[in-house]
Amino acid sequence: MGNTGLVYHPAYLEHDMGAGHPESPNRLRAIMQQLEQSGTATRITRIEPRRAEDEWITQIHARAYVASLNQHAPASGRVSLDPDTSMSPGSLTAAYLAAGGTLAAVDAIMAKQVDHVFCAVRPPGHHAEANRAMGFCLFNNVAIAARYVQKKYGLKHVLIVDWDVHHGNGTQHSFEDDPSVLFFSTHQFPHYPGTGRATERGNGAGEGFTINVPMEAGEGDEEYRAIFQKSLVPAADAFKPDFVIISAGFDAHRDDPLAGMGLTEEGYADLTNIVAGIAKRHAQGRILSSLEGGYHLTALAASVDRHIQALLDS
């Protein structure tokens, strides 16, 4: 039985991209309500996020990009950053606290206060590139956390497992030249953002340390389990990660409106168990899981609950 932490802050609700936008504050409201109703909330340790320092954000993002976000953050109304992504008055604080939530999670894990942490943060992060916001994302929370693990704590090998239905282009681009980070992604293909072909395997010294598994619409629990066992497990066992990070999108759920995959809550629990096995064998059980997508509120909340329960029981 593992000790699991939860990062959450009400400021995450203040990032608001407008009525009808799928990446809404109601996503976190639904998750927190579900955790209370199921009793899972009583089993987890609350971890307070902090505002991420620019020192760590700029390990991944260009200084000019960070400065631009600070410069253009609106005092009222909204500022558009890309066709899908905008900032409201509360967005910049939420983004700094989202990235800082993953840093606080790393600290709690490394201090052995908890074995693993789920970060119920927004805005999400895995589409954010070094120099631009993209696909609902401002800062790449998991990428920033990976570098923090390495540079603050001296752990050499970090595994990032991205099971969001959309390919984590920003995370891939952050580490595609780097053999110290193994990036593994399953995603519906072809689908937004259009990257993530199996032939994208990294560059130079990083070749082979990017593993993309494009999947066809309709594939579900059985196909995902098989791919994780066949592709992820042997690669991770060869890599021997010191720390494991999950880009935990729940939009591959069969009910999600933005995609066409067939995962269920139990499927997410199975994937969690597979990743937890890797972490136990190589990383002293250390797992940081950070929320990415998931846009059907009931399915999202139920999937997160099962994910956390699986972590607790691992």
C-alpha cells in the first residue's frame, strides 16, 4: 500500500478561457467532488503547491517566452495566445502554481513524505513548446518537473509516460536530443496536434529515447494494456528510471467528446498498475502524475479516482 499525495489549489479555478471552452474550471470541481464522495480524499495527503521559480521554468521554456506571458497577462478580459488557448486575469498565477505544484510534488516524494502524487492542476502542459503556448497549455508542467528532478536532486534517468489522447509534442521536443529522459506516448493518430508518428524516435544522442505508439480510433482497454506490456515495460526495464512521471490525460476515455478512443476507468487503473510496477522495480516507487486532458466531467472524475486508488493500492 503506497502513500499518495494530492496537489490542488483554488487558484487553478481562476484560469478561465471562456464559456463553452472544454478546458474549464469545472474539470477540477468535478474531480474534487468525486474524491470527496468516494472517500478517496480521506486516504490522501494534501500537498500545497508553490509558485514555480523562473529558474526552473526556464530550464524548459525560453526566457523571452516567459517574459512575454508576464507582459501580456490581462488585468481584465482575455488575451488569445493561439486558436485554442487564452489567458484570463487569473491564468498566469494558475500556470505558475501548476508548474510549482509539480515541483512541490517532487519535493514531497524525495523527502519520503509520500511515494507518489497526483497533481490536480490546470492549465495542463504537455503541448507547451519552449517558446509558445499551444493546445490549452502555457507551461509544460511535467517537463519542468523532470528537469527539476535531475538538477535539484541529481537523479539521472527520468521516464515520462504520456497516455493523453493527444500527442505530447511539447514534452517530446523538450527531450528529443536527450538520452537521460525516456519519453513514451500513446495517442490517437491522426489527431491533434499531428505529431507523434512511430518514426519520431528522437535525435542524435537522444535517438531511441522517444517512443511513440500511434493508435487507431476505437481501441480500448485491451489494446492499451497490450501496448504497455509489449512496448513500455521492456523499454523502461532497459532504461531503469530513477523517477517516473505520468502525463495523465483522461481524454482517451470512451465517453470523451474530443477524441475517439475506448478506455474505461478500469483501463486507466490497469495502466496505472503497469507504470507502478516499473516504478517499484527501478525508482523506489516514485511516481509524479500530473493532469493533462479529459473533458467529459463524469468520466474524467471517475477515471482520476480509479487512478489514485490504483496508486494507493500499489
